[in-house]
Amino acid sequence: MGAIPSVFDLDRLVLALSDAFDLVGVDKTGHSRRVGLIAAHVAEELGWENGEIRSLLRAALLHDCGVSTTGEHHDLMGALRWADSVEHCQRGAGYLASIPELAALAPMVAEHHTAWTNLCNRGVTEGVALAANLICLADRTDALLQGGVTPGRDLVAALKGHGGYFAPQGLAALDRLARCEAFWFALEEPVLSEALARRTALGPPELLDSCAVLRLAAVVGGIIDRKSPYTECHSGGVAKVSVLLGQAMGLGEATRRGLEIAGYLHDIGKLRIPDELLDRQGALDAADRLRMARHAFDTRVILTHAFGPGAIADWAGFHHECLSGNGYPFHLKEAELCPEARIVAVADVFQALAQHRPYRAPLIPDEIAALMDGMVFAGKLDAQVVAVCKEHLDECWAAATGG
């Protein structure tokens, strides 16, 4: 199943989370990676030091962490400037400020849609102001690119038409870079990911212990749950029930911590599901069912990038697999499902049944226990894990509902 590392590389986590937040664009992905590389190139052109560029790159990769819904993503990519842009900036800055290892990025994210003249007039420190505005410049450059504007100096001219919105030195640096066709070609995959990997490897790695990653996972779980009013606190509930079951089954501390991380992040692939599909109350057609089924696949891909293969990525990515082999999306059989994956699957079902959903009211503990017994009989859930859950039914209910 793969071992849980004792330390985790911060830049690897940032890149993986950047990809996850970009899933909100559904079929238009890679925005944050392009913004990161553009901002880094402009900063390099301005003569910034590697350490400064590294911080800027992290902030640029996470600049849209405050966006959870496809509707908001559509707005931010559809216009160069719009009235409500500040909301997701402040929300994202709040998320980052709550994570000690990323708190220094919060001021840049908070101001990344503030006009340059406003930044100067409000007395924002020079370093934060320019960094935030370079993210803004890179962000709007990519928005124009994705909107069909031809890359090159004509695109820069379009940006210059918004006088006072961008720092003159940033625009001048972008104008110089724009003359080189390779600058634009490098924004395409696989060159884009290769360039980001090289750039994040320039300095010594910044390593986080599992407690720090757990704090990060808890915040990301809240971002995931904001996707729909019906999933509020779902990820946190799954994390807590998973830990409770792991402890009752005698699993070690490191494994329980991995279970908690997996619980918080098990639905990270749901960021890709359009809002209207996630909240739909009627039956789904075949295409919509396929799109819904993809979220567990995307979860495993993202968490493999973040943590490596096996362990956390599998425990989270297999939460819709069944012992009968009729689960999704991998259709794994009983022998292929480790105890930890079975625990997260039970925790996911328990919390979902305890929570209000568009198609039903929340169920009481005894109703949940009866339904889970039926799922054991049908080969969906593990009998031993469900038995432990029933032995600790009230505790699981409190963990799932925050009671």
C-alpha cells in the first residue's frame, strides 16, 4: 500500500493543490500553472532573487484557492476586470493565513486583483504590492490567452489599455518577454510542468512534518466542502470518523494521521464537478454519472502527485470501491482493498447519511446502522469496519455531525 512519509515537500504539495484548484475550471485547466510561470519569468526579468521568485511562484500557484464554484471560475476567466473580484481574493488569503507554513503568501493573494494605483495609494508595502500586481498581470495575461487573444505584443498592448491597473515596470518586463515566441510556447504542456519543476528545484527543499500537512489538509477540506451547501463539513466529518475507527481497530498513530489526511482530501476531485450537477436533485443520465464517477479518479491522481503512490492517495481515491468489485472508478476486488481504504469508505458513507442532501433529510444513527448492514450484505462495505462503527455508533455520529 506504500508507506506514509515522515516529511513532505512543500513545493510538491503546492503544485498538486494548484492542479486541484484548477479543476474548478472543469475542462479549462492549467491556469494557475501558467500564471505561476508567467509571474516568475516577469520577476526574473526584473532582477528578483531566487528566494523572492520562489515565494511569488507559490502565491501565484495558489492565487485562486478561494474559488470553489464553477460559476465564480467562469466570471474570473470571462472578463479582464469585474466587480466582485475581491471576494475570492480575501477568501483565499484567509485560507492561507490560517496555515503557518503558507501565511506569508496571504497578503499577495489578498491583493492580486487590486489595481496598481490603488495599491500605491493605500500604502501597501512595496514588496507585497509589486508581487501581488505581478500575479494580477500574469493572471489577466492568461485570461486573455484562454479567451482567444493572439499571444505577443498585441496582447500586452491590450493590457496597457487599462491604465493604472498594472505596475509600469511589470508591463515593460512582460513587453520585452513577449517579443520571444519561446516565452509563449513554454506555457504549453509538457514544457510548462517541466519548467515549473526546474524552478521549484532551484533552492533547498522546504519540508513539512505530518502535523503541518494535517493542518493544511483540514483547510483544503473546508475549501472542497464549500463547493456545495449540501457538503458543508463533509470532509471534516469523514476525517474524524476515519480516525475514530482507526483508533478503535488498533491502528498506529502515523496510520491514523494518514487516515485523517485522506479523510479531509478524499473528495478533492469533486472540485471538477460543475455546480449544477453536484446540487441536482433529479436522476442523472449516463454522461453525468460518468462525470460524477471521475471525482475519485481525480482525487487519486492529485494525491499521488502530492504524497507519492499508495497509502494516502489510495485510501482516499478508493472510497467508492466495493468488496464485490462493483464499485467505481477502478472496480477493485476485496483482496485489492487495504483496511485503511475500507475505513475511509465506511466513514464516507456514514457521514453522508448523517448529513442533509438535496434528495433526502439526514438519517438518525439507528437508520444509518441498518443501511450499512445492508451494504455489507450487498458486498459494498467491510463487515469488520461496519461492526466497529456500530460498536461506537454514538461516537461516530458525534464525529460525523460535529455534535
